[in-house]
Amino acid sequence: MSNTIEELEKQFQEKIDNEIKIEPKDWMPDDYRKNLIRQMSQHAHSEVIGMQPEGNWITRAPSLRAKKILLAKIQDEAGHGLYLYSAAETLGVSRDQFIQWLHEGKAKYSSIFNYPTLNWADMGAIGWLVDGAAIVNQVSLQKTSYGPYARAMVRICKEESFHQRQGYEIMAKMMAGTKEQQQMAQDALNRFWWPSLMMFGPHDSDSSRSSLALKWKIKRETNDTLRKRFIDKTIPQAEFIGLKVPDPDAVLQPDGSYKTGSIDWDEFWNVVKGNGPCNKQRLDHHKRAHDHGRWVREACIAFSEKQDKRKAIAK
């Protein structure tokens, strides 16, 4: 006898509560699947779009060593997008569909990548702050309830830790350099600090999806909890190399945490709605690259089909 929806939902929640991973062939509520499709595709898009502001500096890196490290980092981001698209496809949506939704504006990516990178110090700020914020979020996601997503996060987190160290090294070197280099580093921090805090998303009280995501353990911790952890870790790192976060209200509390000022959520929502400094540029570039690469994808498919036919004949 088949189970009713109520019984299936109860069994599903029991698995979640008992820390049993949900796998692709398991029954899951439609809203759970939709929530994952939105979050995982957004995560994948962010990894790929995030290559653009860094790729802009490959030819202008200040040394061969810096160029090699930046190339390796960008290559990692491409791999992260691949892992995440592959994991998201287990939910029954094709990669072509994910890309189409992105190009049509129906899917989002992290708002941080809609800000320009003006100089080499921005490469440091992105590695240190943006990847640092990503690590805080993604370490938590290693315990997410959906198996393919959790497993993808394990490898991604290992590589993101290298990215954060790369960024912090750039900032530390610039703060040990000339006065002009120190000013560039501080300016980069000033511009990327608040957008980095926005990466964790709005306050949970303002997020319509947070309660279900937490109930189903897609998210393991609230946006505000993760944001506070990042702030408490990052401000001492800034002060250690002589930088100061652009928040006059940031005050160290007796318990070692920091009380900080308010985020400009109007700016956040404006960027999310497509009105940031680089929204159009980022999406147009992705569309153009996708179109230019069509022949490569078609050639790979044709080659694979030819190989399959040869194997079939050999049998």
C-alpha cells in the first residue's frame, strides 16, 4: 500500500532530524527540491560569474608568481561551478536549463560580483574577504541535508581556504609596502567590506525562505549567525596588518565579539535587482562566452557519440 503525502513528509522529516542524508532517488517534498534548485544553481552561477572580476587581472598581475597563483585560483572556481552544476542536475534539471534561467534573469548569483575590481589590491580584498565569507558559509554547508551538495562542499572548502590565504597575503604585502600601496589596500577594504557582509543574505527575519531551509537543514545556521562569525574573525585579521574596517560603530565587546553598524540593505536589494555597477557587464560577458563556446560543446558531444558507436561495433 502506498504511503500518503502526510506519511511521506513525516518519514522525510524524521530522516532530516536523524541526520540521514537525502539522496537524489529519495522521496522529497516539492518545496525542498525547489529550494535546493534555487540555492545550488545560484551557488554554481556565483562560482562561474566570480571568475570574471579576477580574470580581468591575469595579464596585469605584478609578478609571474602572482599570475600563476591567480590562474590556479580562477581554475579552481571553474571546477567549483562544475561540481555544483553536476550536483544540482541530480534534482532533475539540466545544466542547459540552469544557464538559460541565468541568461533570462530568472536565476541569481552572489551580489558581490557586481562590483568592479579597480586595482591589484582588489584581488587581495576578493580573496581575503569574499572567499573568506564563502568559507564561513560553505563549512556550514558541508553538513547540509542533501547528500550531493554536502559532498561537493567538502572539496570546495579545501580549495577555498587556499584562496583566502592568497588574498590575505596580497593585502599583507601591500600593507608592508609603500604609502601608496597601503592606501590602495585600505581603499579596497573600504569598498569590499560592506558588500562582503551582504553576501550572507538579508536578516533572517526578512528572508521568506530561511525558516523552511533551517527546518530541512538545507541551511544549518542563520544568515546573521554566519555573518557575525565572519566579522569576529576578520576584524582582528585586518588590525593585525594595519588595516581598519570602514565601520565607525565597530566596537570590541567584553566577550571578544564585535558590535557593528547597520548594513545598507537598500544598496543590497538594488544590486540584487540588477542595478549594480557591473550587473549588465557580467551577464553580457557570460552570454557572449557561452555563445562563443557552443562549437566546443557540440564537438565534444559529437566525439563522445562517435566513441560510443565504435564501442558498440567492437562488441
